[in-house]
Amino acid sequence: MPIHEKSLIRPENLKTHDNLVIDGINVSGHWSTFIEPRVVTDYNESLEDEIAALPGAENIHRCWQCGSCTNSCTINAIEPRFNPRYWIYLIRVGMESELLRDKDIIWQCVSCNKCTYACPRDVMPEGVMKATAHWLELKGYTPKSPAMHFDEEFTEQVVKRGRIEDTEVLRGFFRRTGQPLLQDWLVEVGWRVAKKLPVLWGIKMALAQVFRPRTRGWRRAQAAIEEYIHEQENERREALGLIGATAANDNADVRKPEAAE
Ligand code: SF4
Ligand code: SF4
């Protein structure tokens, strides 16, 4: 499928003649613009399958390149290089090296889901953006994002105890991302909340930090959920060709089922 957006052509591939006259007609400058021909040989024929194996990208094969996602995109409005339609195209045709040129901006999706509502094919482009960012991390092309650290901390606490404690999620997130616990803005927020918080709530929150309660009868559910997660992650690693890879990257950490506490 052809791409019609001139902005997508890399500047180094655009050629013009500063002084070109053909049959007496001056076609210098942009009148003589042409695109450098190129041959792509490094296709990754599994790229679509790899990304479709990750949550959110299951419907990527439905895309018919209408561009509604990019037209409605919050980030594209301020960063024209953020182009979901184009990246979906690259993924579907297997142009991995081309996709990697934009690896440092794909994570910028803010999950507003305007693209999801605009898409006539139920591709769920927001999910594709998330899956693509996750794929980049799993493959070791980008470091694990703060959002991924947060999701992992959140999930780990839910799986372990069937509930979360906001303060503990925040603490875990700071620990994972190497941030200090005492930050000015956090102290300020904590102070303001504490002033309005009913005393009983404050005591409950403090006790939860010490005793770490779990949902009643959670142990059996925990074992089943952990087994399911383990299966799913192994399937994904297999789809990404990471099974058996010798430390392909530090980010490909698959959580193993833990013994119920
Ligand atoms: S969810 Fe992401 S890709 Fe979709 S419109 Fe919002 S910022 Fe753009
Ligand atoms: S709106 Fe949907 S069908 Fe259209 S280009 Fe985007 S993902 Fe593809």
C-alpha cells in the first residue's frame, strides 16, 4: 500500500537540483524534487505476529490505512512524527529497521483513546501503540519505561494480595525507578491529604503498611492467576523468539509463579 505523506520521506532521500532547465523551462528547486530509489531487503516477516502476540495489538491485521487514527491523535497534533497509521503500516509489512528509527517517540502515546473511537476497523490503535512500546522493551531496543515499571508494581501487588495499597504502589514504583521516597511535591501532597483525612483512615493506611492485608481466600486465586500469567508470558516470549535466547536483553523478565505466601 503506498504512503502519500511527503513528511514521511527522510530528508536525505529527497533530491533537488538548484539549477535545472529542461526544454527551456526552469524547474530548479522544489520543481525538480525526486525521491532517491531504495531497495529494502531486511524485512522481519514475523514482525506483525510478534507485536500482535502482545496485549492490545490483536486486531492490527484489520487496519486498512485510512489514517483516521493519526488525524485524531492528540500527540500527532504537536509532534507530527508521532504517526500510528504509519507505524502500523511498517509493522504489517515487516519494516523493522524503519520502525526502529522512531523507537524513542512511540512511548509518547497518552492513552487518550481518540484513535480507538475514530478507527472504523476496531484495530484499537492505542493498544497497538502500547504493544509496540512493550515489544521495543522486551527486545531490548529501549529501556523499560516508567509506565511499565508502574504497571509491573501494580500487577505484582494485585496478584500477591488481591488488592493494592496506594502508598505501597507509589513506594514500589519509586524503588523500581530509583527515585527517592521523600520528594518535595510528594511531601506537600501528603501533608495536604493528611490535613483532610479522617483519623480512622490514617490509622488504617498506616496499619496496612505494616500488616499488608490480602483479600480473604486469595491464595487459591493467586496460584491460578500466577499460572495463567506465566503461561501467557511464555507464549509471548515464544512469539518474540526470546525463548532459549541467552540473555537477549535485561528487560525480558518473565515473572515466575511464586509460592503462595
Ligand atoms: S491513544 Fe495514543 S495513539 Fe491514540 S490518539 Fe491518543 S495519543 Fe494518539
Ligand atoms: S484508523 Fe484504524 S483502520 Fe484507519 S489507519 Fe488507523 S488503525 Fe488503520
